[in-house]
Amino acid sequence: MKTPWWFLHKTPLAFLLLPGSWIYYLVGRCVYLFRKIGVYKSRRPIICVGNILAGGVGKTPIVRQIAGFFDAPVVMRGYKKSVKTGNVGDEAVMLARDGLQVHVGDRKSNIMLLDKQSDINTPIVMDDGFQNPKIKKTVSILVFDQSLGYGNGFLIPAGPMREPKSAIRRADAIIVIRSARPKKHFVLPTDIPVFYATNKTVSPYGARDKLFAFAGIGYPKKFFAALPNIVGKKSFADHYQYTDEDLKKLMDMARKKRAKLITTEKDWVRLPDALRDEIKYAKLETIIDDNFWQWLGDKIKWQH
């Protein structure tokens, strides 16, 4: 689904949906407490990278950086994973294309399998799972986008929050992705380490090339704003599966504007193989401040 327009603002509709948020919170707490039964503790350090907003904060690039730094395997649920269709999720494909070892499915089962390996010093990176207490985490890291902050501050469905702000105190550290336009009134706890990361969107085209951009991500406006010389754009629902008709329309719209089609890497991996040469993606490069790596290495007692 597309990110609801009211998630970023306290609109009348958001206030009308608040009773649904209260129900969501109560159900969520019950599920959380039930899942705490039989917590599994791994032999290896577990680094959980999660969020408390519903998608779009830039968590996957952070997972990629951390897993690459430690040469660590990644466990993830996989969005709309299906044995029947062979779909393992776009984020899993993105990470695997970078040469990372990715295990998709039940995170607890995959961690138990990884525990049978002899390399117990190398950590396991868990993509998402901050809301799932079934696995004992060595380090829990929350990711925020400075341009989104807490959105409108309300829980789903009135806002984007998966948990109240008080849940941040379960985290060992916070990574904030910098923005030229930070969200007002975005204040984080002062007693939790906060580190910063910088994103850079690198276009495969020249600065003078006209671009027609499309994206099916949580907050496509961030992607569009990061590209130069856009003459057209089209947004789709997050994790959208493009049809032949969709792609034909996109190519026709780009042709009329004499522009080149461009999308995100996350969208690109969902395109048919036949079109991956014709449609290019803008690479998202993420750099986390150096002091984060020293902190994380000390936290998990990592040895080179």
C-alpha cells in the first residue's frame, strides 16, 4: 500500500483514527508479551537493526553497511516471501547482490542453524525484529530519518508509529539519517547513544539528462527530491509488483518527455530481467559516522 498521506501531519482524519491506534497498541502489547515466552539466546552476537516507524526510514542500507563491515550473515523475514513463487523479497535480493549471506524466513530457525557453524565470533545481523522478543539481542539499533522524525507521532492506523516513543528506551543506540530539511520537534532521548549517517543518491546518468523517475517505496518523495533534472515522476505502493502494462505506460510517458527512466535499486530488482538493461537505478550510498563502528565493536566485544 502507499504510505497514507496523513501519516506525516496531524490532520482531522488522523484524530478520527486514534481509537484504532489504541486497539492496535493493546493487541501489539499482548502479542509482544506472548512472544517473550521461550526466548532464544544465540551463541553469536546478535545485532538487531529496526525501526518504530512503518517503513521508509532507510533501514536496509544501514543493515548492508553493518553486515558488510563484519562480513556477517543477515537474517530477515522477507517481505511477501513465498516458496510457491520463489519470491524472497526485494531487500533480500538487494543485500545478496552485494555478496552478503542472506537467510530469509523464520529468523529464530535461521539463527539456530547459523549457531551450528564454528565461527561464533562473527555476529549475525537481524534485519527488523525490534518488536519481536523471541530472540535475545546483543545490540538493538533503531534507525530514524531526520526528514520524517516521528511522522505525526500517532500509532498505526492514525500515524506511522509501530510503537510509542517510550519504546526507544529498549534500544542500545540510534542511527539518524541526516536530512537538509529535518522534521521539526524531532527530539531523541539524551541518555541513549545517537550516531549519524549520510545518504547520497548516485544517478547513472549525466547532469543534463532528463529523467523520468518512478518508485514503489515507503516515501517516494525522498527519492524524487534526491535526483537532478526530473521532468516526470510516478509513485506506486511500497513493494509494488510491476505489471507489463505498468512498465509500458512508464516507458511511453518517458518517451513523450524525451527522458530516461530511472528508479530505486529496491524497485529495480523487482523488474523483469529483460528490462534491467533498459531501465537503470540510482544507487543509494550510505556512510555512517566513524565513531559508530568503534562503539559497536566494543559493544559486541568483536575481535578482528
